[in-house]
Amino acid sequence: MSSEPISREGYDLLTAEFKFLLEVEKPKVANEKLVAAALGDRSEKADYQAAKEKLRHIDKRLFYLNRMLGASDIIDPSGHSHEKVSFGSSVKILDLDSDDEIIYTLCGAFEAEAENGLISIHAPLAKAILGRSVGEQIVLRLATSQKEFEILEIFYKNIFSLKKNIRTQADFSFS
């Protein structure tokens, strides 16, 4: 797996979820499974089967998080000049067809929220504007058409200050 850029806050959030699942949730569910097993015939116990299923989901999520953490390349975009578009840059672009001004912030795939203007650096638009400067025009070729944009402004705004969907410990739980 290639490395995936991520902000410090994004990495810390993935780490927090991994630790919570490993140190809190998995032992709790394993205990639920033991208690259910002690109550009798395992094949007919819904509690036992449910706990077993939860453990499978937790193990899958732990495996996924472990891979993501291992592939993460922590980048602090606050230190970049943002004279050219790079990871963590907020970019105001002008859609030359509609005259709409739009602001996007380039982030890693783990942090993307397209509906909130946070787009993955792997997105076609992000790839098209990476390394570009203010005043440059970009032609984005789509499957059936093309869009033209002009970069109006490049600036820095913390990725996590723009996120609306930040997972909490309550979201980590399988209970």
C-alpha cells in the first residue's frame, strides 16, 4: 500500500479509534461472549452469536485501521507557503462556465468530506490543481464533457476546522 497523506489531527483520530477498539471495546465484547457462553448451549444463544459477530466486526475494523495508520504520511500543511496548491491548501476557484466561485481544501482520503469542501488529493479536481498557482486556468476532462476553472486564491485553513463529521468515542463503539 502506498503512503497516504494525513494531517496530525486526522492521524490522532485514527489512533484514538484504534486504541479504543483494542483496549476498551474488544475486551468488553470478549467478556460479553464469555458470559453468554457460560449460560449454556452456544448454538442456540443469540447473545453468544451477537457477541461473536461484534468481535468479528471489531477485528476487521482493527485490521483496517492498522493498515491505514501504517500507510499514513503525517503532513503539517501549516508550514507550507501555499504559493502553489499542495496538501492542506484551501483554493478558491472560479468555474469559467457558470461564474461560480467555490472553495475546496485538499486533504487525505481519510479526512475528505466533499459536501463540506474537503476533497481528497486523489480526486480528479485536486489532481488537476495540485502544484498550480493563482491565475492559472485548468481544464478538467470528465467522461462526457470538460470543465474550465481559474485559481483565484490559495490560502491555508486548518482541515479539522472545516470538518463537520468528526467521529467521537461514541461512534467507535460497536455496542
